[in-house]
Amino acid sequence: MDREPPEPPENPEKCVGIDVGILKYAHDTDGTTVGSLDLSDERERLEREQRKLSRKQHGSNNYEKQRRRVAECHADLRRKRRDFLHKLSNYYAREYDLVAVEDLNVKGMMESPSNSRNTASAAWRTFLSLLEYKCEREGTHFVAVNPRGTTKECASCGVSTEKPLWVREHSCPACGFEADRDANAAWNILSRGLEDVGVGHSERTPVETALPADTPVSAKRVVEAGSPTLKERTASAVSE
Ligand SMILES: [Zn+2]
């Protein structure tokens, strides 16, 4: 039996659309952009320990010791990645009444498999499942929308324009609307989300609201502060 979906908020005050990306971790309709988590130090350490392991005699005591060190490095990487995703998803679930994201089950089928894409989509999946669960816990409406064409479509007029990955700006030939590529996608995700819950486009179109200036936030800051905002947050809000 299907679970009853939660009632859509009558008049959701704080709504956000999040474009989860490859180059940036996330870009939302409030102009917050969150960078990817920099784990290069941890990865370097892992590679170093792996190289050491390859030089040890298989089955020796030293080999065993080194094998444990490699396992610790793997665990450290996993822990840091998860910690980041927990904090980011907590932030969205607590800060908003409605959170719209792309449905990755549909998106996954549309995209050709390649290694980097798979890694990115594994992280997306983890993020989205954490986000969905936390939204439920906080009473926040979680909407997963059809991802088809969210990047090509103009958030202002709806006209689709082809846009290869390296084109980072959206510039609409039909209406002249200009925005960051991911900001434009985030707006499309939000309006689809509002449509899905029956709230309609309302007056929240990018042109009328005037796109907020993007606020880039490093992933490190999310990890340290527990949220991508610069606002002071209570200790209870950041602990999980
Ligand atoms: Zn347009």
C-alpha cells in the first residue's frame, strides 16, 4: 500500500529549488551556491598509504598493519563526505517549508554512464535520500520533479535552448533573460515543484523576484558551521 503523501503546504512561505550539480555541489533559488567538498588531502593520504601497502610482503605483519591504515583512510573519507551531506540536508530541511529537487531515478536513466557521472550520482543519491528523510522529520514538503530539460528551459519564458555543459550562463534568445546556468535550472526545478504540489507558479518567477546575487559558500564552511549561510545558528541546529 502506498504511503499517503503529506499535505502540500497551503501557502508555503519559504520555498527553494536546488540544482545539484557536478562542478558546484549545489545551487539554489536563494542564490546560495555550495562548492564541492575538497577532500584532496585525504585522497592523497589514501594513495600514499596504498602505495606503501603495495610494497609490503603479502601476508606479513607489516602488510596487515598497513592494510588497516588504508582501511582507516577509506573510513575517514566516507565519514567526511557523509558529515557534509548530513549538514547540508539538515540546513535545507530546517530552513524551508518546501524543497524541490530533480528526481534522480529519472535523471539517471537519461544520462549515459561514465565514471565521474556515476560518482557524482552516487553522492546525489545519498544527499537526496538524506534530504527526503530529514524533510519528513521536519515537516518540510519534499518534491522530486521531472529533470527533463531543466537546464535548457528558460526559467522566465519557458523556451528551450540547447546548452552544452561548458556553457555556464543562461542567456535566452527569446526573452533576453540572463542567469547563471545552474540558477536558471534551480528556478525551473522550483516552479515544477510548486506545480507538482498544486501551488502554481504564483508570483515567484525569477524576473519579478529579481534573482538574488549568488552567495558562494565553500563546502568546508558547511562542515564547520553546519549550514551554508553566514547567519549564526544555534548549537542544536547544527548538531545531528
Ligand atoms: Zn526566455
